[in-house]
Amino acid sequence: MKKSFSPKEYIFLSLILLLSSACRETVHWQAAVPEKGEVGAHALPDTIAPVSAPFDFPDMEKSVFPDFAVSIADYGAVSGEKVTEAINRAIRDVHERGGGMVIVPSGIWLTGRIVLLSDVNLHLSEGAELHFSGVVADYQPAVYTRQEGVEVYSLGALVYADGQENIALTGKGKLVGPARDCEIQKRQMRGNVIENLIDASSPVESRVYDGRKGGGVFLPMFFSPIRCRQVYVEGVTFENTPFWNVVPVYCDGVVIRGITVRSEKIPRGDGIDIESSRNVLIEYCTLSCGDDCFTLKAGRCEDGLRVNRPTENIVIRYCLAQKGHGAITCGSETAGVIRNVYVHDCVFDGTDTGLRFKTRRNRGGGGENLVYERVRMSSCGQPFVWDMLGSRTYVGDLAVRLPAREMTPLTPFYRNIMARDIIVEQCNRLVKAVGIPEVPVSDVTIERIDAYCNQLMTLQDVDGMTFRDMIVYGSDSILALTDARRIRFDRVSFCLPGGKPAVRLDGELSVLPEYIDCRFSDTEISDGR
């Protein structure tokens, strides 16, 4: 007779199985996976701990500025009135003096675009709120920016910097974006994908969308430095963004720590997007988003290949993702390649997906050398997702799987990915991998995982995926393989209806998975509801 177990009983049984397994140090790795209260902005320490990454990574330190400070009130700023000119004049003066801090005191301050300059720390005091205008004219003239992986001239960002060095945005204050029904929103360029709006062969200087004479604009990001070095962000809160929140583009040496992002119901309201930047540390951040929380991008389609700048050497640690489509996502803009990424000691609570790898047939580049460890996922829809095809709504016939397409410079890849020491407390489907026939998802290792799931796995166009030292409890035992091969289960304990996974093979290239020292238990799991 089959017995049903609740999630609490499942956790207890997991520990019993782990202790009885001759494998393996499992108790140690489980104890090292952080709880929710140990990560996120509220847990921010005063200092930056050394980084130990599986690739060369520079020492990261807090930015240092000259001991000089001014208040925007010294420049005539009055709380409740528009202070754009006062803030920008204070920034210019401090910059010209050699650097220092520009303080935004407690109060509500109305502003348009703020432009940061080298050696200036814009500091929001506790109780300070910068409320940004929704009027197009407050963000003119157009500035050089990158919009969804394509270079343009448009509104840029609410807080913007171009070609600066040693800039900072710090404090315990809050930045609040414009109202959802503002002029900027009403004037935004409309189209299902940006490559249908901008001719990739046109000179960048001609791609001007400044809203003049009734023309359209691209939505501004919240904070987006471009072509900058030594960018430091700490402590502030971002709310109600018009578009993506914190977006370094073509930057080198970025530290983002202890920030909070609240954009839960905002379409395309990504939290942190790293765009073709390198040497980036993100730690102790709390993100609740209407789209992806932490995202890595490297340019889009032909324009991304023209620029050809990777996102590389990225460390994300001690962060909390609450609500959002993807907790940590690579892509779908992948043209310059996303590589050398290390994510560790994070908690995902209530996100649709956990680790998400996106691209499309025409996006180019891809992702490689990606390592994830010591992650806790709670109430996560799908912990591991690869999506390389996309939807016909956005890419047309390229979303049709067969026939396999010819290889071109725009053919993307995902390979050499490691995920280990991960606790999945509750999820729908454990793994969904959708590659493309011409370049399958390849060389993926997932090991030391405890997972409680409703559905097991769907693997399509995968060539090389190993699951090792895992305990999987599921209420469904189907393992669906479509042109999937070199699938290996090594020392995996399955607790499934029927015991062993029920394999469904489709496609001429599919091969039955290999099982090495696995355990199978015919146990039916209750979801506890």
C-alpha cells in the first residue's frame, strides 16, 4: 500500500535517506544552504568580504570619495518642488571641485533626469524620496543608451551617466518612478520586438527617439550608467520603475549591494540587468519584480554581434529574489556571450522560475561557464529552465522547432553549466530544457539537490545532462525526452509513483537515460494542501 507524505515529512525522510547513503557529505552541504533570513538587503554587512570565484575576479572594495559634501538644499532645492537643476548643479560643482558627496536630505523631492559625474556620490539620506517626473521634456535631450540590447539615442535613464569613473548612488533613501499613466508611458514606441522597430544596418547616430515633435520614445531605465568604470550602488530602494531598474551597460568594476527593488506589477520591470559589463559583484540585494529579478544580458541579434561585448566575471551572492518571472536569468539577449558567472548562497522565494537560461535562434552568442551553488528555492514554479525557441508571437517561424536550421553567426548556445547544493522545497516541474536541434543544450551538471516536485522533467534537444547525488520526491514520474541523449543519473534516489521514472521517448536522436547506483522507491507524495 502506498503512503502519502506531507512536505514536512518529506524533509525528514530526505535527511534519513541522506544519512543512510554511503555517498557523501550531504548533511554538510544542506546545512550550508542559507535560510531566507540570512540573505537580502536587511542582512547587509558593513564590509565587502573577499570573493572566491571559479575564475579570475578582482578584489572589490567600497568606493572612496574626497571628504567634501554639499546638500541640494544649499543650491535652492525645496522639498515638494522640482529640484532637477539644483541636483545637477550640485553634482557638477562637486565634480569640478575634485569630487565628494551630494546629499539629498529627508523629504520628498521632485525631479527629472539626474546626470552623475566622476568622483561624485549621490547620497539619499534616510527619509529622502526622489520622485521622478513622467514628462518627456524632463529627459531631453536624447542620450546614448542601449535599449533591450540595441543601441539608440532616447531618454536613457532617470539617473544616468556616460563615460564616468568612480560614481556612486548610496543611502537609505528611496527613488520613486513616474506614475503608470504618465506621458512617457503614453509616448513609448510600440512593437512586439525591438528589432522590428530599428534597422540594424542604420548608423547609431540616426536612431534618435527623443519625443520631439510628438515622436515616440523608448522607456527610460531607472539607473543606467553606460561606458563607466568603478560604479558603486548601496542601500537605496527603487520603486515603480518605468522599465528595467538598475542597468550597467558597457561598465567595468561594478558593485551593487544592499539595494531593494519593488516593481512587482510592472511589465518588463526587471530588477538588476547587467548588460555587456564585466567584473560585477552583486550582494545582499532584495528584489521583487514584475519580470526577471537578476538578469544577465549581452546584446541582441545583429546589433549585439556588431558591438560584440560579453557580460563576464559576474558574482551574485547572499541575495533574495521574491516574486518575479525568473530569479536569476541569462538572456534572452545573448549576442556578445554571457560567461564566467558565479551565483552562490541565495534564496528564491515565490518566483516563477529559479535558474533560467533564455535565448532565441536569431539572438546570437549564448552562455557558458556558469556556476550556481548553495541556493534555496521555495514555492518556485520551475527551478531549472532552458528556453532557446521562444514564442511565435515574438520570433515567428523561428519558434518552430523542426526542421533544424543552418548554422549562422546568430545561432546561440548554452553549455558548460554547473548547479549544485540546491534545496527545492516545493515546485511544479523540476527541470524543463528546450534547446534547438542545431545546437542542443549541452554539458550540464546538476548535483547534490534535494527536490520536492509535482512533475519530474521535460528535456528537448539536450546533448549531455548529468544528475548526481540527488533526492527527488515527486507526485508524477514522467521523464519526457525529445531528441535528448547522454542523460545520466548517478547516485540519485527517486521517490516516485512506480519508483523508477516513466520515460517517454520521442525523436530519432533520443536515447534512454543511464542510471548508475540509483535508488527507486514507489512512494506517492501528497502536496500537503
